[in-house]
Amino acid sequence: MADKVSGATEQFDFEKQKRKDEMKQQVITFALMIIFTLVAFAMVIAELDRLFVIPVLLVLAAIQVGFQIYYFMHMSHKGHELPSLMFYGGVFAAFLTILALVVLVWW
């Protein structure tokens, strides 16, 4: 009987620590996204060169999208392999479509 209680307590403590770590990751990710947003606003307000600002904004936006998908949509969890595969397959197809249109326009 004592083993069952001990095992249940250990499982509870493990789950509690796991949730705590996940919440910590989400708070850090949220803070990074706020910082990236403030950096983007600061670059635009500072009226830096457009050839510098636009690529940096696109990179910051891509990083934020990655954070949103990976952490806030829980794509990093077990059991989300098929939705992840479908999502990344769709992103790849969209990338190929945009690439093909860019090549057609410039050719």
C-alpha cells in the first residue's frame, strides 16, 4: 500500500515539475516575442534604412511565428506528429508556390 502512495506522489511531483517547466518556457517565449516586437517598432520609429529594416522585420516575424507554433500551439508535445507533418508540409508547399511565382515573374 505504501508503494502505491509513494508512486502516486512521485508521479504527481513529476507532472507538477513538467507543467512548471512548460509554463517557464512559455513565459520566456512570450517575453522574447514582446522584445522582438519592441525592437521592430524601434527600428521603424528610428527610420533606419529600408534595405536593413525590411529583412530584419521579416526574420523577427518568422521567429515569432515559429515560437507561436512550437510553444503556444503545443506542436512540441507527443501526439502532435501528424498535425506537425501536415502543417510543415503545407508550409513547404506554400514556399514552393511562392518560389515558383517569383521565378516566373523575374524570368
